[in-house]
Amino acid sequence: MTAPASRRTPLKAPGLDWLLMVAALALIFLGTLLVWSATSTREDLTGGETTAYLTKQLVNVAIGIVLMVIVMATDHRWVRIMAPVFYLGSIVGLALVLVAGSTINGSRSWLQLGGMSIQPSEFAKLSVVVGMALLVAERTEGRWRRGVRTTEVVGMLAIAGVPAALIMLQPDLGTMLVLSAIVFGVLAVSGADRRWLIGLTVTGIAGAALAVSLGVLKSYQVDRFMAFTNPGLDPRGAGYNTEQARIAVGNGGLFGQGLFDGSQTRSGFVPEQHTDFIFTVAGEELGLVGAGLVIALLAIVIWRALAISADTDDMFGRIAAAGIACWFGFQAFQNIGMCLGIMPVTGVPLPFVSYGGTSMFAVMLALGLLQNIHLRSSAALPTRLLATPRVLVRR
């Protein structure tokens, strides 16, 4: 004699990763305010219009949100189909820079399209991530052992090597360092043999030493490294940026001098403060609490990217999400580190915070891809309530 009964177990319903979304939007909101503060008193930049850069950044954010929604809503199969197209497009952009690009701050990294400046190297970061992820997925899906073999490792290095070579010809050392971190992280997540990781590390160190000795790097780049190792070597030259950045951050104290009231910021002592040195505005005007909030929000974004990578069974999604986490993590560390004097000045933006159209578009595309991967992995979970039979025995 049996009597049916049911025990209902609530399961996670598919949806956005709202923690990731809220953290990213909070960073964008804070970054927009910091960009406005850093530029409102700079007549040399704004031409006397205090809200000029605020308006531009809001337009950048709006376009970035549209791009994010498009990627987020696209079927995952089309994402994989479009990955090679996006990669080839970034290669073409990097090649055009060398032919018809504009030189800014010593680096030939920009294309002028109408009234907009485009930096293809920002898109190259995402293209390398999706290119390597697609190669690993296509070669390993269906294989009993998912770890990559030598052929896949060589293929991934080739995918990263082409844009890396074009970027070094600009030269853009900051982006090159970020690409190196992406490649290392993707190889580690994909299961590459430890010998590859050790070999790449040794090769990178040897390559950097060789580049310096052969004069591949520009003189100002070498001077920046020398100023990093000895900040007092040239305080009015190569070490000026780092020195002023430290002063600005130190002025903030615990709670800061107040938004739009930073003494260093309003005086314009810190160069490129709305882009590369945006973190100094947070440190001076919002203090340790505000700067710590920026770091905490960045940590949440990176944590959720790693969590999305761990939760998905799709190899393409796993590698892509991990690569994006490595990208955001290292670039944030590099940017904040150079503002604090613990990393050399290389000129990379702070993700979601710094002013810039191309950098905002690239990180928002990456955010859309993370949400796309999360939506697909959460949709794979059953959404109906399951009934579990239970047997009751009567004696």
C-alpha cells in the first residue's frame, strides 16, 4: 500500500547576474562623477564649458549600454560565429593604426573617425579572449580529457601573438602587459601544462630585458621604468606623474576633501587625471573610504566573472569569462598601482571608471558577454518544480 506525496525543491530561476550588473553600474556612476570633477576646472580641455566631458562620458556610457544589451541578448551560437569576425576586425584596426593612426603621448594608437578617436588596442583585449576561448572550445569539446595539448597551446599563442606584435609596433606597453596577463590566465584555466606557464614567464622576462637593451622601447618608456625604481631620480620629468599622484591620494585622508573640492585636482597638477590617473581623484576627493569602495566594486566584478566561469559547463564560456576576469583584474591592479607608486606608469584606463569611448565600449561588450554566458548557464537549470515520490508503508 502506497500513498504518493511530493517534496518541492525551489531551484534557481534563470536571470541576470544582478550583483555583477549593480557593481559595474555603480563603478560607471562613480567614474562619471570623477571624470566631471577632474575636467570641470580644466579650461584647456573643456574650452570653458564645465560639463563638456560629462556630456561626452554620458554618451559613451549610453552607447556602451546598447552594445552590452546587444551581446547579452544574442544567441550564444551567434556569439561564437561572430568571434572570428570580431578578432579579424581588431587586427585590421591595429594594422590601420600603424598606417594612418594618430600619435598621442608618444604612442601611435589612435584612429580618427570623424570627431571620434578610436583605440583598436582596447578591442584587441576582448578579441584575444574570445579568439583563444573559441579555439579551445572547438578543439576540446567532446574530448574525454578537456586539457589542452601542445597544438592548442601553440594556436592560442598565435592568436595572441598577432595583435601583440602590432601593439608593440605602436608601441603600447601598457596594453601589451594586459595581453600578457590575459594569455597567462587563459592558459592556466584551460589546463595547459605547467611547463608552458613557466616557459612563458621566463620568455617574457628575457624579452623585456632584450627590448630594453636593443632600444625597442621608446626613451620615455625607459625613463618611466627608471623613475619607478627610483622615484627621486627625476621628480620634474619622468617621475612627475607618480609624485603628483601620490600627493593627490595622500591629501584625501580618510573621508577626502569632498567631490569637486580636491586641491590637486582643481589645480590640474596631475596629468591625464580624467583617464589614466582617475583613481587619484577618488583618493583625494572621496578619501580612503571612497577609494576603497571603488576597489571593492572592482573586486566584486572580478569575483562574479570568475564565478560565472566556474558555474558554466560550456568550454567557450568558461575560458572567455576567466579571460575577462584576468583582463579586468590585472588592468585594475596596473592602473591603481601606478597611482600609488607600486607599478610603473604605462597608461592604461581603469575599467568602467576612466574617461574614454573605446575603453568603455570594450568593457561593456565584455560585461554583455559575461551576462550572456551566465544567462545560458542558468537557463540550463530546470525551472519547474520537481516532484519526488515518497513511499509510505502501512502495517
